[in-house]
Amino acid sequence: MHSKHNKQLVPLAKQLRKGMTKEERHLWYDFLRSYSVRFSRQKVLGKCIVDFYSAEAKIVIEPDGSQHYEDDNTEKDAERTDFLQGYGLTVIRIPNNEVNRNFYGVCEYIDAVIKQSLSQKSKDF
């Protein structure tokens, strides 16, 4: 497994942090930023920059726009997911239209996955 940090991607991650999509901003400012488990935005993990990452919960959250559902991009997303799961991370992909249409439900879902991950982590010790 390669190093989890790729310094060459840091400038791009900073740029992505400044130019978050509307859905990413909504999730960040209205839920994840003040969530009880710490999250990072546009975090470099190996060859990937993930939208939201919690080291404590071992979770990656990826709000996905419509371009992610085109054939080439679904393959790339599957490769990214496999790569991240190689670190023992759970990857949650949420369509942007769900963030817009059902924000409360998305937050409840994320909360449930985080709690499940943390409870599993405590059982492992």
C-alpha cells in the first residue's frame, strides 16, 4: 500500500476546498463542520482527493454530480472506491440531487453509517 499522503496533490486539494460545489458547501456548513466526529474537506489520500474524510470513523463521503453516472466515470469511481477500501475506509457516495432534495434524510443516513462504524471500531478493541 502506498503512502496515504501525496504532497503533489495538496495545491489541487486547496483549490478544490475554495471552489466547493453548492452541495459540498451545504453538507459541510450545515452538517459535517459541526458534527461531533471531526471531518476534513478535500483530503489527500494517496492518489485521491476525497471530498470529506473522517479518520476517526474511517469514512469518506463523496457527493456526486450527474457526471459521475456516465460510463467512464462510474469505472473511475469504482477504482477510487476500491483503492480507498484498501485503507479500510468506508466510502459513501451520495447523489447531489439527494443532497438538494432530501438533505435531512442524507444527514440521518450519514449519521447512521458513522455510528455503525464507530460501534464496530469499539468492538474491535
